[in-house]
Amino acid sequence: MTKSNKSLFGNPGTFYVYKSYGIHHCLNIVTDKENFASGVLIRSVFISNKNERLASGPGLVTKSFSVDISFNSLEVLNNESLWISPRDSTIEEKDLIQTTRIGISKAKNIKWRWYLKNSRSVSKRLKGDRTPKFQ
């Protein structure tokens, strides 16, 4: 644990925000028990009624929602700045793609990356996952 990643060791449901390469902020959500570093990087967000590629990468997510280091350690469900709400529809397993992670140098083969099949908001897809053309 360091001063900069302390919130990653916090309570589940806490935002962990850091700067990648000193340029882009990245938004994570702490997912496991306190004092155990575990989080999920929010790699893309579908924004309806806008350019669907607007938040198609971790740096674009934080830029689109004006997320910076001030969001670090905020609780997902208990703040007025940024929150996540459930979808109106159910996602079935057949609608998900599980693949290896991208943009890393260690443990590249671990399938810890998930996305919705055919999502236009995903930065990189598996070969054969055909994304519908914009209408």
C-alpha cells in the first residue's frame, strides 16, 4: 500500500482514481474486502443519444465525465458527483465477451476483461465480434 493507491485497499464500492503515464486519469471501483487491493477498471461507458465512441477507453471515460483525482476515495453510492445505476434490462451470459486484458505488460493471458457483445463503446474487440454499423 502506498499513499497514491491507498483507496484501492479501501471498502468495496469506493472509487480509486489514478493517473496513467502522468497523462490520463483512470477510474476503478474497489471490489473486495478492506485491506485487500482489488478493483475493476472502467474501460468504456455507453452514452446513449451521444457519440457512442465518446467514452470508449479509460482516459476517455474520465474525460467525458470530468473525473479527476478529486473523485479518489469517494463512495460509488454515497456521493453527488458520480454514481453508477443499474440497467433496466437483464444481461445474459451469451451477451458477454470474456477476453484477455489489453494495454498491460504483465499477466497478459488472464481473461479478466469483459464487455457486452457488439458494443460500439468498446475500444478493442475480439476478432469475429462484429459491431453493428452506426445508423
